[in-house]
Amino acid sequence: MTSIELWLSELGAVKSADDPCLWQWHLPKWLAEIELKQDELRVTWTQDTKKSQFDFPYGLPRQDVEAALVQGP
């Protein structure tokens, strides 16, 4: 397990059985799909029927990415 996968697992995200690069993170107010791309993390938040997407380059500090993920859409 890579450090990114370990970190996502610690957050409570679950790896897709069909796509090893796709993770889902369910929180009470929204769902985040986190895709491990070659150069970035792509996050798509779904809240009710609204979707928001953002790409985080791997060079960003983990704390900054985690804070943005927790903040949500």
C-alpha cells in the first residue's frame, strides 16, 4: 500500500473493487470520489445533486490537501 493509499484509508475512504485508482469517501453531508491520476488527485464532491471537482497536484503539502478535502465542496 502506497503512502497516499494509506492516508486515504486512514481518512475513512474506501478503494473501489473495480478501479484501484478510485476511492470513495462518504461523510454525512457529501460524498467525495478521489481519483489517483498520474500527476494529481482529482476529487469530485457530490452534495445532493450538485457536483464540484478540483485537481490537487501531488506537490501540495498533505495537510493542505486534507484540509481542502475535509472542507468539502
